[in-house]
Amino acid sequence: MIELPRYASKSVREAGKQFYMSEDGDRIPSVTTILNATKPREDRERLFNWQQRIGVEQAAEITKTASRRGTGTHRYIQKYLQGQEVECPESIRPYWESVEPVLKTIEQVRLVEGVVIHDELGYAGVVDCVASFEGVPCICEWKTSDRPKKTVDRLYDYPLQLVAYCGAANQLYRDYNLNLCHALLVVAIPETPAEIFWFEPNAIDEYWQQWEARVQQYWRRLGYFR
């Protein structure tokens, strides 16, 4: 199994939005920047209502804590997949113990935390992992949560994130005949086995159409008609 070469791209933040620099010096919006800018009204209202219910300051603190927890867990997953020894701090350990059994089933790792860019649609992001799960090549994405998601509906935009990385990886590494059409989303939960969401090609196609629509919506708002 050939390891995929890493694509060097500088990440920049402007007004809370993340962009990646192309080889030509263009700023390419990140997947999360596009998703946040095109969030459906009901999602925005749900977020607003939650902030009002618990207080804006507390909501900001919860969001910051979750982000820090997610970043930390990703760091140790990356170390593990790259064959390094993992010694988690206590704050990360419950999430690590949840996800570790799944990580032991990941094989043929080809890329970890790599920048992927889709030149045609104009977006970029960092894919958590390109590997095989139960013998099937796929995109892998790791998430953390304090409670189970239980259903795909409660993943909100996560599946769109997955297919965005899948499409970008396929385009960026087209000379390697990647042709990924499966995706794995793993949610680490304290004191609970991680939740596994597996996406087959028909689901990938369906979410890809939704993602394309969101990207087009983003560029139209900026005055670009694609």
C-alpha cells in the first residue's frame, strides 16, 4: 500500500474563517467555513436557542472546551496511526479509551491529518485519515461527544464534511487511482464504546449532491456563478 504524498498548504484565519493557500496564492475556503456560511436556518435557530437557554458566555465556554478536547484527541489518534507511543493526559483518556478499539481495526493507513484541495469546486480541508476499515478503503473522521449521537440525523453536517474530504482526496490524488466511495465516522464517548457510522456508496452520492449545493450556494453569495 503506497503512502500518499503530503500536500503543503498554508492555513490562514480571517475574521474567524479558515482558508488555505493554493500553489497560485489563491485563498481557498475550508470545508467548515463553507458549512458555517451556508448553515440551514433551522440549524442556526437551534444553535441560537441553545445559546439563549444556557447563556452566551457558558455556551462559548462549552464550545471552547469541546474544541480543545477534540483537538487533543485527534493529536493522540494521529500519533497512534503513525506508529508512535500514546500516553494520554487524564482529560483525554476517556475519549481515547472509547476510540482505541476501533483504531486497532484500522489498516493500510495512507494519509493522516493531510490537507486536501478540490480545485474544481474551490474548497479545502484537513482529512483525518485515509485508510482501510474491515478491508475497505475509506475516508475516516474522528469526533468526540459527551453523549451518543444514536442516529445519522443527529450528526448534522458531519456527513457533508466526510464527503467533502472524500471528493477532494479523490481529485487531489487522482493519479493514485484512489476512487474512495466509502466513509467511516467514529464518535468517541466517555465510558462508552465509540459509535461507528459507516457510509456506503449510495449514501456518499446522496450527501455529495447536498455538499455540491452548499458549495455553489457559498460561491453565489460571494458573487461567483458556477
